[in-house]
Amino acid sequence: MIKNFKTVSMMLLLGSMSTGLANAAFEMNAAGTDVVQQGVVCKGTVKDPIGETVIGASVLVKGTTIGTITDFDGKFTLPGAAIGSVIQISYIGFQTQEIKWDGNPLSIVLKEDSQALEEVVVVGYGTQKKVNLTGAVAMTDGDMLQDRPIANLAQGLQGAIPNLNITMPSGNPNATATFNVRGITSLNGGSALILVDGVETNDISLLNPQDIESVSVLKDASSAAVYGARAAFGVVLITTKKGKKDQKVTINYNNNFSWSAPSRLPDGISSDKWIDAVQLANTNSSGSGYFSQELVDAVHAYCQDPSRPSAFLDETGAFTAKGQWAYAGNTDWFDEFYKSAAFMQQHNASIQGGTDKNTYYASIGYKGQDGLLAYGTDTYKRINMSFNFTTQITKWLEIGFRAKYNRSESDEPNAHAYM
């Protein structure tokens, strides 16, 4: 059976592949040839200006794909770096540093990025510069989500904001993600309050990632002073794009085509091993085998010689009615039921602009994703439309209108067809 799910929602005013690291370092000798330095490994420690170790700082050999991150003690090990190469260290909120490695352990002290402190952050009561904030706030902008083959916004935010834990219940493209800030702080758990342009929502899969301007996370209890007890577990503020004043008409279009494949499928059991296991289990429980010995022998014969017919004529009637045919072949059911790859496509178009009084932003997006099942309909389609408009009536009065439209259609095998 096929169950067809169609949802139409209208919201108004919403608004690595790890690179293998080499195991030896190189340097140039006097003749200009590469010499392997056995046992020479670039090591070091990264700290902040007050002497605290920095966890998760990015350490990279400049101009290469050799890199790593610091551990819980702020330490790193970088095999494959050549003596004399430039080591690049970066971390959010600090200036990127470059140090020429001379073969000795490195001790790096990062400097705060004053320009990052000038960034404007969306908070519960408007916007502020990072330097003026007293609460714990983290943010990321919409550029991080652009042109990425992600099924929904939640997948794009995973790992992008520190202390924001996102859990996907399944691989379903319309699955509702769970947001948690700073881990479990209650015996009953607790999820963050999610606001899109100031309006609460529980399902951000309805949003088009290309429409996102910025995402801010209020991570401490002070957010409850603005949003009440509902914000005790943190607040996720999502701001969508809008036009800018005196902006020329800008039209954007982008698309993305990708294929997904199962990372690993279980190894199936051959027919002869399976039928032997069933026979043994039934013999231990009832004293006799479940299948006739003739069928067991036919299965074993086929596995030894696949050129034999996979059908077996049961003359004894021990398993089927006498004179009927039974299957005695060997099929890899995982290979039969799953595709080697599933296709996904995304298309997004937008127009934005503004005058000295009016601004506007409109977009439309389409996403189509096929499932991995080889038999039975297994597809997902989604259409997003967004429209933001503001007009300056007087110097002190501005009127804005924001609308979001989402239509999603999911066709998948019914898991409860036989219940």
C-alpha cells in the first residue's frame, strides 16, 4: 500500500569529507629534493588571551588540505606538515594567525577580533553590537546556507553554532528537528523556543534555507526576561531576508543537483545458511524441520551452482501442496530493494530591491528528492514562496508585511499497512 501525505501551510508575518593526513613530514635538502623527516610531527597548543585553552580551533597547513582541530586541552597534532610550512590557526571571534613552523612545538595565543565585535546581532529586544552584549549569544548568517545540498534548514545549522544541539528523528526530508541549547538541563528535558521573524514555530523544515538572513541563539536565562518561562531552555531567533532601501533591482537564481547513496547496507545471509538456521530452530522447538529435506537440498544445490533453476517442484507436499513449485534460489534482497543512488534537485529564484521609502523581497523555491527504495513510491516535493514588503509612511511610522507559503507532498510506503 502507498500512503500519500500532503500538507499545505500558510504562515503570515513569519518573517567533510575528512582528508587523510600524511604520516611523514618533508623538507627540501640542499639539492632541492624532498627528504622525509621520520618522526617529525607538528604539535602545539592554542590558548585565548586570558590563558584558557581553545577547544575546536582549526589548524591548517596553508595552501594544502592537511588540517585538524584542537582537542579538549587545546592541543593539536598535525602529521604531514613540512618544516618551514605556514601553519594557519583560526577560531570564531579571534583573528586568524599564521606561523612558520621551525620543527619545534608551537604555543599560540589568539587575539580577539575587534571587527567581529562590531557585528550586529539580533536579540529579543531589537539589535545590538556584539561588544555591547551582556548575555550569551551566538549567531551565523545566511551565507553559510547558500548553495548547499541540504534537505532542510535544520541540517544546514548542524555544527554551525556552538552549544546548539540539533537532533533529527529520521532521514525523512520533512522530519521535525529538535533543538537543544547547552545540553539537557532538566530531568524532563527541554527544547529551545524557535521564533521566525518574531513568530513562534515548531517546524523549521517549512522554511527555505535560501530565504534565511541570519540565525541568533540566546543561550542564557536572561532571555526569559523577554520571552517568559517558555524561553528557559534558550531561544533560536531566525530572521528572513528583506529588501534594502535605495537598492537596485536584483534577481538571483541558483540550482543544485545531487545524488545520495546509503553509506553502508547490512550484509545479507545466503539462502542455504538461512534455511539451515530455520530448520535447526524448528527442530529444537518442535522436534522436526520446517521445510522438507528435498527443498533444503535444492537450496544448497543452487548456492553451489547458480546456473541451476531457482524453482523447486515439491513432490512430497511437505512444505507446499503436493506438486506445487517452491523457490530455491538465492537473492540479495538488500540489493533488490534499494537503489545505488537517489537523485535530488533544488531550484531557487528571488527578486529584491528598494527605494528611499519602500523595500521588497520575493522568492520561490522548489525541492524534489527521491528515496532509496527501488520498489514503491518514495518521493518528496516541496514548494516555498516568500514575500516581504515594507513602506515608510512617515519618519516615525513604518508598515511591513511578511508572508510565507509552503506546500509539501510526500509519497512513501505505509509502515502501518498490516497493523
